[in-house]
Amino acid sequence: MYIKNIKIGSLSFTLLILLLVVTSCSDEFDTPDIENNNAPPVITSVSEAREDVPVTQGTLENTYIIRGENLSSIIGIYFNGERAGFNPALGTNELAFVTIPETAPYVGQDNIMMVENLSGTTEYDFSLLTITDFTESTTEEGIKTVTLLGGDFSETSNVIFTSGTEEAGNLVEREAEILSVTETEVTVAVPSGIEQAFINIETSRGASAQSDSYGFNYSIYIDDLNPDWEMSQWGGTFELQSEEQALGQYSIKSVREAWAGLTFLSPSIAFDEYESITVSLYGTGDPGDSVNIAINDFAGQVTVELIPGEWTKYVIPLSEFFPNGGAPAVINRIDFQESSGTGKAQYIFYIDDFGFL
């Protein structure tokens, strides 16, 4: 899991570099050659190392500073029973560094950090946080949602969708409405206008974690058509910004005769630049109605089944369009052809959140 880097606070740059080099070695320095303090450890605080901010929850694979007494003779640090990597050579009697292992259990636990020295052990209330994955859905009202998976999310305070960077001058942060929270899941409403973002979760215990990228690598239609693309059709009509059924503000309403289609004309996208086409379709007809999605004037096509009265998200690897080889160098056209074959005079479906991954 990728966790964003933050500027170092009071720690020196040299010390942090040394720390990063040695924290992966969990057992190499386990037995310190130092004088016994003849008392168990005393823990007064735990801080996130990069900004030295006190926390009571930590993120897997992040490094933390333990402050207290009798720390120079530490022989083990454990998070919910999982032994952590640490280097006594970098610590003092009042300070120790530790990296939370990726394998530490984080849900259904007593949330205990245990520190052991030559004279005994001390336990400290400390829960763990990580994001392992996320899923996407749409409510009956057409609201796009994301459910973050992992834990321990019990004390989630904020969920932020972040795109761009400060360095590039295009940083955008949008706070999401939290719909539900459990120990292992957080569901939020996706803020409007999101095309691509990383999802950051923050807890009241001071921890934060970041998801993998959400959204599109390249969008063709989200509420409006990408200005680099054009549209055409045969055998029907379409409405570019329909409010009748939409995941955001608008979707494309496609009214088709049997076997008629809607065409998206591209500015020549390199075929090997992306891995998949993703699109959400809303069916209005009968179970079993279908649409052919075709590349380059039907050089390759995939058939998808529509679900009446529901939005369905499809993610189709580009390789599925050409299972026997012969993929083109560029994509210059994508068609959505009605293919139900049931002989009706009219078929209606809606298109939204269309692009490449």
C-alpha cells in the first residue's frame, strides 16, 4: 500500500536515512550489548516519525518513535502479537524507532503494542490501519459510492479524494460524505467531478492511509464528452447530456433501432497505452438485451448484457477484443451497437463513466 510522503519535522535528514536502511532488518540487532536498566519499559507517547506527531494508531509499514524510559535494553516490540523490526543502535534510554510490519493483524484484535526489555514488558493501547482494496457501486438514486476495505476503520474522521500534486500546482482535495463505517469497511459518496484520485482516510487517533488510484487513466465521457472526441450514429438518436438516468449529473441517452449504433471517434489512441475499456451502462428493456462494444469499425468486438433498471459497470481488457491476435496500433473508433436480436422497434440504453484504464 502506498502512503504519501510528508516533510520531516524535528528529525534530522541523516538520522532518517539511517533509519530507513535498517528498519527492514527485524532480527539483526535484537540483542543489544548495553547495560540493563533493571526496570521494565515505560511508554509515554508514540509519534509518527516523519512529522513527529503523537498518535494512538499506526499505519502498516510506517515508522514510529516510541518515547519513555528504560528503552535502551529493548529486545522486542510487538503489534497485536506480531514482532516488529527495530534497531536499538539508533535509540536511547528515552527513545526508540520501530516500523510496523505489513503482516501485523489489524482487525478483531486487542490493539496492543507490547515493548519488551531485559527486565520485563509493557503494553500500550495502539490500533493499526491499512487500506487493502476498494469496491465501487451505485445507489438506487444514482449516487456513485466507494467502499474502502481493510481496517481498523472504527474511528474514521475524514475521507479525502486527492488528485494532482503541490509540485505541479494542480493539487485538488475533495472531502467525501461518509455513508457508513465498520471496523473493516468505510463507504463514501464519490464527490462530483472526480476523474482520477487517490483516496485518503484519516482517523481521530491520528493515523492516515492512502488507497491505490481510483477512476480513469483517460476519460471519454464523464458528464460530458472529452473535447478531443467526436460522436456519430446510425439508426437512432442520442442525447449527450441526459438527466433521466445518470451516475453524476448527466449521461448519454441512446435510442436505437435494432442493430443500430452510437459511434465515438477518437484522436488515435495508442492501443498499448492502456489495458482496459471501462464503461457503465443502464438498460431499460428486457432481461437478456445486449450491446456490442466494438473497436475500429468492428475489427474487434465484445458483447455485454444489459440489466434492466440498473447501472452496470464493465471493465473489458483490450486483449479480449482481439483474442486471436491482430490488435491495431491505434484506436480511432469505438461503437456501441444494439444487439438484442428480439425484433423490437426501439431500444434505449444509457452510457456513463466511459474511458480507459
